[in-house]
Amino acid sequence: MDRLSSTRRPLEDAIREKKSEVAVIGLGFVGLTEAVALAEAGFTVLGLDVDKGVVAGIQAGGSPNGHIPPSRIAPLVHSGALRASADFALLAEADVAVICVPTPVKDGSVDLDAVRSTAAAIARTLDRPKLILLESTVPPGTTRNVVRTLLDGGHRTPGRDFFLAACPERIDLLNSTYTLANTPRVVGGLTPEDTHLAQLFYASFVQHVHAVPTPEVAEAAKVFENVFRFVNIGLVNEFALLCRSLHIDPWATIDAAATKPFGFLKHLPGPGVGGACIPWAPYYLLGAAQGFEAPRGFLEASLAINAMMPEHIALRAAQLAGGSGRHILIVGVTYKPGVADIRESPALPVMERLHAWGFRLSYLDPFVPTLSLDGLQLRSLPTTSPLESIDCAVVITAHAEIDYQALCSAVPVIFDTRNALAGLGRQNVIPL
């Protein structure tokens, strides 16, 4: 048996037999979802997070984000299949480390501090060959140039002393059709040994694993998936505004185009781009492209279009309300329907602008009871609240839990940025 096989074989057997302990670093929505899935698949899972409140909640059998019910978490904690900790020294016990830490964009630059600190923590406990998997969305090249550099320390060899691969997450919140189990995973290791182990690991709880030649291909594929959506959202937003200038109904036009059974993928306009991934997608590519002569016109144009949409929505709402001092109701402040997540929601910049222009603001969102905004402390109106004092309502997020018939009956004008009220046939509804 050659040296590569001898170092890989014990780890391979442990993964295949699910006798390995898996550490999932970062217990946000992605990390916790994966930690629960791994524990349910038969692995012993250690969840690590710097937030001691999150750790304590999981250890108590609770769910810190509400997307995974406690009924799934509590039995795993009680059986010992899942535990949570803020002690990163426990990484020494793990055979597999899955990095699911945030990589936010700040002032147009990707912040990789959490990736670096996690890789450094793994390196400090790397006393035997381990499989390290980077799932966080990162600029192409991060697995090789950042994580590998911190792991090898100048004396460790990938594919022998450690096994490293990029395996970007593809979790879509509230998507019941495509789940963690049936959404294909893309994996790319530094060496064939790394890719082999990564494939073996993900195949134990995911139906299809697609191997690619390098980590850079895996990283770039994830970024391109998000950029594809971002650019098309920018295109359809610009198209909608152009249609309005030409007195054409953009929603009817898009529906008509979508009847074509080939060569067209339907996207819808809206007030902006929200969530933890899509709004920042271009920056991961732009950051990787720095110093290279490469075209980036589509990325920059889409950034400009999508960034101006909240301003356009606020201006239109101000016109429909009738001037400064009027009372505007924002309907839905989360970034997508059915969730309690307000990260990068376009509702926030819309509200900030209207507040700065002197409008009185209220909001209605059954998933967000309170909201702190630009010095304002706001509380969501009850779904049964009387709305006679409202001059204009702006639908930003179309939650199914809201009574839109009652809204239309009580408010003189509703600006519907999602075309959610089109079927009501009300004359006081103004679509984007």
C-alpha cells in the first residue's frame, strides 16, 4: 500500500461506516441544516459557533433560527448524535470539518476573516489526516490560496496530511421541492485524493455528487449560480421600468414571454434584491478578478440597476402618498415570503428614504414583530389593525398571511411591487 493510500484509508473507512465525528463550524441556517442532516444520517456531529447563545439554545434542544423545528433537533441532542459548543479546541476530536461560516461583503469587498480564523483553528488541531470542506460562498481561489495556506503551515501536504475540497452549499430556504438531500452537490479537491473523500462523504447524505477538476471550478460555479440570478433580476427590473415608460404592462409581457417552452427562463421584477447571498454575488467575482484584464460590464450594470430600485420604489410611493408628512404602510419587510429574515431586504432602504423625506411610517409583517431602523423603533401592526389612517401602502414582500382584500378596502392606494394583488381587480392597486 503506498503512502497516500495508507493515510487515506482509515479516514475513508470511518466516513464510509459513519464512524467519523463531523465538526460543522458555523451554526447559521446552512450550518445547522447540514449538522442536523448529518446527525440524522448516522454521523456523530459537533456543531461549533462563536455565538454562545446559539450554542446554548441547541444544547437545550431548541432551534435558534426557526427554520428547523426543535422536534428535529431535540432528539438528536438527547441521543448524543448532535452537540454544540463554542470551544474550538474540540476540533481535535473531529475527523471531518465542514466550514459554513459567513463571508459578508463590506464596502464592496468580501470579508474572509471568519474563513481565516476557522482554518487557523483547524490547523492548530491537525494532528492526523482530516477531511476539510469549505462550503461558504467565497471568491474563486479561496480554498487554495487562503485555507490551504493556513492548513499546510509550510510542512503539510494536501492529499496526505490533510484532505481539502470546496463544496459550496446550495440550500434554498423554504424550498420543499429541492432539499439538501436531492439537490446535487459540486465538489472539487486540491488533489484526486481530496476529491474522492469529499465525494464519498457527501454521497452518504446527498443523492448526487458532481466532481469537478479543481476547487476553483466548484467555487466559481456557486458564484456564477448566484450571479446568473442577480444579472437576470437586474435585466427584468430595467425591462419593467422601460415598459412603464412605453405604457406597456411589464407583468403581462413577462407572462407572455414565459409561454415559450425553450430558450427563456422567467424572472420577475421587484423592489430590489435581498437575502444573504444574491445581493452580493457580483462582488465575489469582482474581487477575484482584481488585477486581471477581464470584462465585467454585466456585473457592474446589474449592480447599478438593482441598487437603484429601492430609490425608485420610495420615490413612487412618495408620489402616490401625496407628499411629505403622509402616513405610509410598508407591507412585508423580510427579504422573501414566509421567513423571518430581513437581511438585505429592500424594504429597509425604502423605509430609510421615506423616513428621511419626512413621511410617517408603519409596517405590517407577521414574521417580524419589531424593527429598529435609522433611529426609529417600530412595531409591526397586528394583521387585524384598523388601517384608516394610512394614506398609501407599499407591498414589498407578499406574505400569504396578510389579508389583502382588507388592505385594499381600508387604504386609498396600494403600490404593489410584487404584482401580488393583481387577481383582486381593485382600482386602487398600482403595480410596479
